[in-house]
Amino acid sequence: MLINNVDFDTYFKNYPDENGYFGRYGGAYISEELKAAMQEIRDAYFTIAQSRQFIAELRRIRKEFQGRPTPVSHLERLSNKLGNVQLYVKREDLNHTGAHKLNHCMGEVLLAKYMGKKKVIAETGAGQHGVAMATAAAYFGMECDIYMGSEDIKKQAPNVARMKILGANVVEVTDGQATLKEAVDAAFAAYAREYKNCIYCIGSVVGPHPFPMMVRDFQHVVGEEAREQFVDMTGHLPDAIVACVGGGSNAAGFFSGFLNDPVDIYGVEPLGRGTALGDHAASLQYGTEGVMHGFNSVMLKDENGEPAPVYSVASGLDYPSSGPEHAFLRDIGRVKYDVINDEETIDAFYALSRMEGIIPAIESAHAVAYGIKLAQKLDKGSVLINLSGRGDKDMDYIIEKYGIR
Ligand SMILES: Cc1ncc(COP(=O)(O)O)c(C=O)c1O
């Protein structure tokens, strides 16, 4: 399939290019010292991670430890209530630790083990990446430091407890807004000090090359499984697929299974409280080109051109940028990016819980809300939504802030 001169038959061979660019986005904007560290990770990824032994070990771990493949479920009651469109969800909430994040964490930490590293460093927003990282570190017997903003620590207490139980060291970050962006800043600074003994395992398809590519590739399993399962269940491809986009890892992996298919693809960003700067985190919708955290992509900027404060009810989505591949797929028109606000998200959270017996993560509820909107707009067809995680971590917060509806 050819779209705007991009050939999707050979897409994964050509994107990113050897310097980590998806069109104009991506690259590695980092200090000389970190360049050597990234080169080491890149070389290891292209040699070790492509070896038969590595692939076989990761495949075994996914099956025996993570519980993959995760199923696809038909949302029969919700679909019938909405009309003629059939909604389905890919159940990453059933992946071990309750979200898609473990898919790339097991890959990254397995790579760290093969590289002879003793320690892993990571940042976390909602705590899902932190929990997944702490789990992977425990599994492989590595030391683990997780950087987390104090605002997120307050909001995500159960995940903080989980990380500590798993043996990780949770490092509180109090700078600026004390959320995900500051946690990434602090984790990068720590990595620059300690890179000889450890690797930084970034939590999404962001950061300098090779992370956007590596994390997408480790998440590809989601799209690959979902495509095969959906075709087995229904005999055809879905008409549309939907995923939420923070940094963009669940979406990148899920979309990668369908990029070369005649399927409409939608990425959903958080509109939070509204369109004013500071009230949302919809960087693909309202951002402009800019460099942060070592990569060039879209960015929400303040009046000085620095990353702007962002907000979303979902801690895992409040990041002022998105992965470079998403900016590229937006520009060439392969993926349509749209927004869902907090209220629509909470309605979808309750709709999925009440009508299907599945409590979604607030991040994933953004995608569910968009799937519901699509079902109301289209008069027939099928929509497959990536349910990136489960909502146990969000229950106390939702009850306190929105009450039982
Ligand atoms: C359940 C869940 N979904 C989605 C996200 C957003 O991350 P990404 O856009 O990288 O998938 C997070 C981040 O913490 C998450 O916990």
C-alpha cells in the first residue's frame, strides 16, 4: 500500500532510517557522552535482539510469564446498545501487571541482561511502566531505580506500593509540575551519571534513537496478535482500530499490525479540561515541532518555547510530546489523531465497567470513549480498540473525584 509516497509493503525496513528518523521526526539530540551509551544500546539491539536465542527466550517469557497471547473480546452488550457497529477490545489489561507496558520492559531488561548490565533506570507517570519495569527487574535479578513525580506518587499509591514490594527503589521527583516530564528529566540525568553499569529503559516510543523503534518493535506483538485473532474470530479485518496516545507505545505496537491494511486507524489524545494550553496534553493536535528528551517531534510549548505544563485525568497520558513515528504517520495521513476529554473518558470508564464487566485504565478509557463515538457515527462495521490496561490503579481516585455514577 502506498500513501503519500510511503510504501507500507517495506515500511519497517525503511522507518526509521539509520539515524532514527521517521521523515523529519526522531533522531538523537543528546550529549556526546550519552551518544556513546545510545550507540551501545543500538548495536546491542541490532545484534543481540535479532539473534535466534534472544527471540526464542523472549517468546518463551511472553507465553509462560506474561500470559500471552492476551485475548480479543467482543463487547456485545455495549455494541447492541449503541446500534449496528460491533466493538471489540484487545485485552492488554490481561497482560501480566495489567497493562501493555510489560511487553517492552521484558524486552528491554532481557537486552540489558545480555549486555551484562546490573541495573536498570526508568521513569513512570501512571506507575504502569514503573510496575512493569520493577517486575522485569525482579524476574531477571537486576537493581532498579524508578523516577516518579510527587504528584503522580500521590495519585497512584497502589502502584507505588507494588514497585516497592517488587524491590524497586522509587525516587521522588519534586521539580516543576512533578509529573511525567520531570520524571523523564531526572531519569535522563541519572543515566548520564551511571550509564556504564546500567541501561535506561524508557517507557514509551519517545526519547533518542533507538528507543522509539525498539519500544515499537517490542510492542509489535500486540498488533500482530490482535490482527490474527480478529480475523480468526470474524473472518475479516476490522473497519477501524483505535488506541490512546500518551508517548504512544501501545498505539505504535497495535497500529504496526495494521499499517499495511485497508483499515482506518485512530489515535486518541487527552483533551483534559479543554483546549486552553495547560488544560490538556494533546500534542499531535495542538503542538508544534520541537526537541525535548533527546528527540524531535511535536511538542506543546510555553511562551519561551519550552515544554508547556500539561494536564489529563490520566497520569499516563499527560506528556507534552508524542513519539516521532506518530507525528510522521499524522503528517502523511495514515493515522488520524483526535481528542477525548476527561468527562467523556469517565463516562466510557463506567460504560465498559457496567455493560461488559471490564474496568479499564483511565488511559485506555480514552480509546473506549472514541470507539463509542465512532460506533454512534458509523451505521455499520466493526471497530477494534486497544484496551491498554486495567483500572485497578485508578479506582480510588475516580471514586474520590467523580463518585459512583
Ligand atoms: C494503561 C496505560 N495505557 C496507556 C498509557 C500511555 O502510554 P503509551 O502512550 O506509551 O501507550 C499508559 C501510561 O502509563 C498506561 O498506563
